[in-house]
Amino acid sequence: MSVIINISRRDFLKTGALIGGGLILGVFPRYEEAPGEEAATFAPNAFIRIGTDGIVTVVVNKSEMGQGVYTSLPMVVADELEADWSTIRIEPAPVDPAYNHTVWGIQGTGGSTSTWSTWDQLRKAGAAARVMLIQAAAEIWGVDPLSCKAENGFVIHPETKKQLPYGKLTEKAARMCVPQDVPLKKPEKYKIIGKPVKRLDTPDKVMGKAVFGIDVKVPDMLTAVVERCPVFGGKLKSFSDKKAKAVAGVRSVVQIPTGVAVVADNFWSAKLGRDVLETVWDEGPLSGFDTKKQRSDYAALAKRPGTAARKEGDAEDALSKAKKRISAEYEVPYLAHATMEPLNAVIDFREDGCDIWTGTQFQTVDRNSAAEVLGLKPEQVRLHTTLLGGGFGRRANPHSDFVTEAAHVAKAVKKPVKVMWTREDDIRGGYYRPMWYDRIAACLDGNGKPIAWRHTVVGQSIIAGTAFEKMLVQEGVDETSVEGAKDIPYDIPNILVDLHSPKYPITVQWWRSVGHSHTAFVVETFIDELAQAAGKDPYEFRRSLLSKDPRRKALLELVAQKAGWGSVLPAGHGRGIAVHKSFGSYVAQVAEVSISREGEVRVHKVVCAVDCGRIVNPDTIEAQMESGIAFGLSAALFSEITFNKGRVAQSNFHDYQLMRINHMPVVEVHIMPSEEKSGGIGEPGVPPVAPAVANAVFAVTGKRMRRLPIRAEDLKRAEAV
């Protein structure tokens, strides 16, 4: 845990803290000094920089990929600092241990953790700066600091009505000791936290000034694209670069571990050169890989006992004796992250160091991986985090695939180079959300109450083989594979959840909402089936089983009330409901749908209620719920990755379809007031929408949807329950 510690003026100067007549203040981790080393109690970094012009720069150690951290985190600092919001500026943090995630121990962004993981850290930083500024003003005026107050970028002495702006106090404040155990504001004193605030990064994006990785240009920069094996696990046998080198602008063609890079003056020349590059591949054992065969293998595995993730009571015995038993099988496909900005990285490699510009979620991992490839020490590599044109987990690659690949190219060409992925490269490039197959059964007592629940999950582990394996794979169970299934909240006395984790060379990775992206669909649609078997309303049935989870129950009640659950709908319309907890936040959704004559599901409205604990910016919460719903609807209705003869069948947005604007429903978001610890917000909006839609489809058609995406053919073939 980071703490604020006392530091002298000498130590401020020693760590480069006094810059340009301004005050720079950081929250730093303690560390042990080496024998004989002069005591140094600050790491060389800072979260706050206040200039003599009064501008407050907040250095943000989380990546901005559309989720709003470049606004919400500065809001936390500004409120405790009593800053004038109009003076706030933002700056991405360099890679340094002091900017590490407070739980993970590396610098990174993901898991919907940005707000809660920095909450105490940033509040203490802002409060300490405020106290130092007050003390500086008090010394200038010769008064007791307790008689002064900070407000809206000024220190004020109410008795004499004297006031000084922060910019006039920075030089003196920089000579103060950083106070320890500073008082933090009570929630009722917040002026910025909890209020809707417009995003700081929006103006530059609207005006085209914002810099994403794909925008970066440096002097003498070349551009490269890479030809990779079309089959996972394949290897290059040989290649001919004669035709590629004949393309105007192509400078070189080099072999790297992942394939062959065509390097040119610009992207288009590199792309044309790659188009005529002649390669011969050893496609390996996956050359005949087929999604249908994989599905068959998964279905067979699902019939066998797996490794137990949760076992309470005796579900098998209860099911064997049940008079009323319900069962179902579910499947969801591989999914690409499909970010709007394809992967890219710019690397300027020199003998004495290296600069990298990229949109990354894993700064420490990417920097260290690049350093290893380039034969440098990590501290010789400066990684500059740009804005990310979407991440969804893809830019938090545990193997730093797109950065290490660029490092290999830079090492070969010995000039600054931007390595670009095309949309086709990205969609066919792997690290997908895994394909999943679930088999589930339950039984009811004479009153329609569930008495047993057995759920078998089949799918690849995203954690095995990564640095997170020791932490997240326990006794053979990848916790991310069963999250949302292992921890179902419903009051059922006999529960068995088990897991199969088959190994395939298809590379997989976390995808927005991770395991919850499939378990919520299975659990919340099957609960609907149980409600129907019990002859009960789906909302009331859930509500009756949530006596041990009052927050979830209250949220379920809120969404039902806001959606007008039970009220009359237009002819041909139906409602479905779902509630799910992920990343410390609860989200409940009600979807209203109809079905066209062609069998297309039309989602007209989604009412969403969210309890994410204490809130920083309600505008961000609403936007992220809308975003998550759009993202989840893409997977529910359109998107899938399939394999044929070892090759990915999809290539771009024409056949890997996402939500279009004409498909987007009206979304209504309601935020539950709460003083609980903040949960995540970037991902929890995704899991409930697919089951809410599938349950609404049943309300319209009487047919259960047990695979995603929902297809017109399934609506035609499915039997009414």
C-alpha cells in the first residue's frame, strides 16, 4: 500500500521534485535502502504538479481507452486539493514502480479496477498538497494554518479576507515537508466527486488533436506490416521477397519470429508489398481444425465430471431423486476484441536506449518484454502511453505480442518503425474470448423452489501460462472460467459447479467482462427456465431466491419498477430480465424486444439499474452502461469467430459484425445511491444484456435461445418450451 511520508526540501530537489518554480507532489511506496545508501524516502515520481501559473497537472497512471479515467481520477485529486476544475490538466504517467497498480504490483489497467485501486492513493495526494499550500500561505501571512482554508484554487484567511492563488504559493510550498496522516474530506463535503463532469479528453478528440498510437510519427520513421501464418501454431518454411521489394517505397523484407515483416516508407507501400510476398508455411497440426469438431468435443466433455469449483450439499443425489428435473446445454463462440483502432506500436531503438509509443493496458509488461528483445535494461526503455482506440483487454496482452513483435522489427531494421496491424490482421490475429460450452441441470421441489443445481463449464483457460496463473488457478480451476457461475447468489441448498479446461493452440485472453461474459448468459437464462417450470413470474422467482443478497435484490426491484415490469406492451413485444454481479458492481437490466418476419431480433429498449458503490462521475457511469450494453448486444446478436481448415473465417466488420447505429436500442440508466466501496464500471454492463434479450425472445416466441449469437435459424428451429 502506498503511503504519504515526510520529505525534506533537499530530498525534493534530489528526486527532481522542484521543477520550474512549481510544486510537484507524489504518493510513494516505502522501500528498504541498500546498506550505505543515503536515506531516500521518495520514489522519483508524482501524481500532482502545480505550476506558478496555477495550472494543476494530474499524472494519471491508468490508460484512457474510452472509459473516462482521464476525468474521474483527476476529479478525486481535485476535490481533495480544493482545486479550480478549470485549471486541471492531465498527463499519462511514465513507467515507474511508483505508478504500479496497488494490488497487481505492475503498472496496468484492467479488470474495472482503476477507480477503487487509486481512490485512497489519489485522495491522500490531493489532501497533502492542500495542507502544504495552506501552510505556505499561513507562513507568508504570519497566521495559524488552522485559521486558513483552501477553496477553488485559493488559500483564504477569512479573518483578514486575504487570499492567494495556488500559483503564487508553489515555490514556498515546495520547501515544506509532506505531511503525514492528512485529514480527508467527509463525503458530505465533496464538491466535485459524485457530480456530473464533462470529460477532459473530449475536446481534443472532437477537434482531431488527440494522439492515439496510430497517429504517432517520429523523424525518419518507416512503417511495417507483418505476414503471419494463417493457421495457429504454424511455422514459416520459406519465403521469396523479390516481388515485394519491387513495390515502390518498400525498403526491406525481414524474417522475425512471428513471420515476415515488409518495411516501407508508408503503410500503403508496406501493405502492397505484403500482398505480393510469397511465403510457404508448415501449417502444423491445426491445419484441419474446425469449429464444428471442437463443438462436438466440448459437448462430449460436458457429459463427464470436471474439476469441482464449488460443491455444497449433494446435487447429484438430489437430481437423481427429483420428480421434476430441467436441463439445457449452451454454447457461445470465440470472440475478437475488434477495437476501432487496430493494434500498432512505434519503436525508436538505439544502442543506448529505446522509445516506444503505443496504446497499452500493460505498461510494465510491455516495457520489460521489449527490453528483453532489444537487449536493453528495462530502465533504458521509455514507454509513452497514448490514447487507446478501444482496449477491451486486447491491449493488456500477457505476452506483449504486438509490442514484442514491433521490437523484433525495430531491431532488424535499426531505424524508427511503426508496426501496423490491419483490421484483418487484428480479427484473425488471435487472443480471443474463448469458446464455451455449458451443460446445466436443476430440479424443483413441490413448491417450485430449486433444490439442486449442477453446472459443468467447458472452455480454454485464459490464465494458464501467464504470470497470473499462481494467483488465479487454484487446484486446477481457473477462477476466471467459472466466475459468475461458481458464485451464483440464488438460495439453492445443493450446488455443484465443475470445470473442464481443454488445451488448444488457439490463443485466448481476457475480453470485456471476462468469464462473466458467458456465465451470466447461462445462469440468467436457465433461472428463467426454472421460473417457467415452477409456473412463476421470472422477476418474482429471482426475488424470492435472493434473501441472502439484499443489494442484488434491491437492484432487481429497482430495475423492475423503472421498466414497468408487468405492464402491457405493444403486440409482438416481450420483456426479459437479468441481474448479475461482476467486478464488485451489481447490474440489472430489462430488455424489450420484438421479432421481424425474417427472424431478426429487434431490441427496442434496455432499462438498466446499477449499484457500483460510491460514485465519482455519474456521467461516466451512464456512458459505460450504454457502452457495455452496445458491446454485449454485438456479441448477443451478431459476432462470432469460427474456424475452417485451421483458418479464421471472419476478416473485417462485414462478416464480424458489430452493432450498427440503426440496431442500437433506447437505453435508460438508473444509478442506485450507495456508500459501499466503489466497484468497477467499465465491464459490468456487458454480462446481463445477452440473457435479458434471450429471455425477452422467449417471452415473445416461447422458444429458448441457448447459443450465441442468436440466429434467425435458431428462432425457426427451436421448439417452444
